[in-house]
Amino acid sequence: MIELMQLSPDKITTIHLAAKSVFTQVQSQTAINATLEKYNLPNGFILFVGTLSPRKNARTLIHAYYHMLHESRIDVPLVLIGSKGWQYEELASTIKELKLSKYIQVLNNIYDEDLARLYSAAGVFALPSYYEGFGLPPLEAMHCGCPVVVSDRGSLPEVVGDAGIILDPDDVEQWAETLVLVLTNQEVRKSLVSAGSTQAKKFSWQKTAKATLKLYNLVTNFV
């Protein structure tokens, strides 16, 4: 807004969103196992949540996953959760061309309770998006104890802070290497989960409400 609309930084206030209360680390392994069985998934899969459209850049993740399968012994599934958006057909063609259909599962219309369990069961959450207005999925993932890897674009670095790994959205090789690192290095994983839990607590709807009310009062008094 500062660059494109020539607005003064003094005229801009950032008010963060927050995750729903349902998104918390699920402690019941029985509940997690029931959800994994429901979707025919193992523990420790790679998870992407977002509309399957060019802006979300699942393409980079799919290519990184392809490299990971061929350069390591890791063969956990890649789970893409989201509605089929603009140019989804191209994404589906890429999956088919790379012969990944049996490794990649596309899901949609997932209940929040199930999604919280899937976050809790995933080995890593990955979002190489080109742009996000806020980026709720990585925040939800951190609340659920899932390590996150995101792109360095839009609001994602601000949401994740130092609690996740931040990468160039177009660097397929780096994404592949990072996925392997998080899935195989327990120390890295534990560090990300711990930092993610701390980072997620910085966002709440109470803070959102207070910041919004403060801004309304400021504008009202100014007028």
C-alpha cells in the first residue's frame, strides 16, 4: 500500500488474525488414528493446506516432493488439502506426468476437527505460496504442534517469525532438502515445534478485538 498507493506508513495499522480454538495439538492418539484411518494416511506425511491455484504455488511443492522421493529413502505421502481453484487442471497434469498419483492425495471439505488431527499427525506443513493476505494455515499448524516451512513472500514471514523455515518459493531443490531435513532430523523438528507453539500464542482473537477497538477509537477521536 505504501509503494502502490503512496500512503504514509502513519496511516496504516496492521491488525492480525488468529486461529480458531479447535486448532490445538491433539493429545488423543486414538482420535488421530481414527482420522488417519478415515483418509487412509500414515503418520508423518507432508501437508499443504490452501486453494489449489497458481498463487498458492503447490507446483513447487510437488516438484520438490518428486526430487525428495528420488533422492532419499523417504516415501511418505504428500497431502494437498484445498478446493480446486484456477488452473487446477495443470496441477493435476503435473502430478500425472511425474507419476506421483499414487503418492499424492488431494482432499477437500475437511471438517476443522479432522484438520486439527491431520496437522497434529503431519511430519511437516509446507506452504510455498507467492502471496498471502495473512496465512492462517501455518498458524493453525503451529498451534497443532506441526513444524512449518513457508515461502519468504507476503505476510508469511511475519506470521511464522523465527519459528519456521523460510524459503524462496521457486527454489525446488532447497524445498526438497528442507523437507528431508525436517522429516529426518528430530532435533530440528523438536526445535521447530517448540518455537511454533510459542509463536502461535502471539496471535489471539482477543488481541485482534482490542487492536480493532483501539483503531476505531483513534479514528473516531480524530474525526
